[in-house]
Amino acid sequence: SDPGPSAALPRGHTVPRITKAALEVWRSAEAAAREAERQLSSAWESYERGHLPPPPGLLFTEVKRLRGIANERLAAALRVLSEHSAAAKPESRHVDQ
């Protein structure tokens, strides 16, 4: 079982609500894409064993669509995480001597 990106956060690190929301939106899209991919894989295996006709083109299209959505939402979540990370870093100060 994949614990997801929050498992990589340092202990005691809190994630703002907007970041959590972005991660949940991505996780939901990822789950939908994985389920569609699982269905396609299962249908293809049944076809190869001679049990069913080949998977319909619509299933391939749906897998591609859902994977695209999941990838877009991952990119958005990463942008939010990056913005949060940048905002949380203390500014480095240069002292002229």
C-alpha cells in the first residue's frame, strides 16, 4: 500500500488546509485512474486468454483521460506544496563585513 506523499513529511510538520485539499484532490483522481487502468488490464488479460473480445476503444480513451486528470492534479498539488515550502523557509540574510 502506497502511503502517499504525506509520508515523506518531517515529523511535526503541519500541512496547511489548502495543501491537504490539493493532495486529496490528486489522491482521488489517482485512485480513479488506477481503477480504470486495472479494469483495462483485466479486460486485456481476458482477451489474451481468449475469454472475451478485446477491450473497447472507449476504455482506452477513459484510461487516458483519467490518467491525464490525475497528472494535472498531481502537478497542481506539487505547485501548492512548493509554494508552501518556499513560504515556510526563513529568508537567508547576507551580512556585509
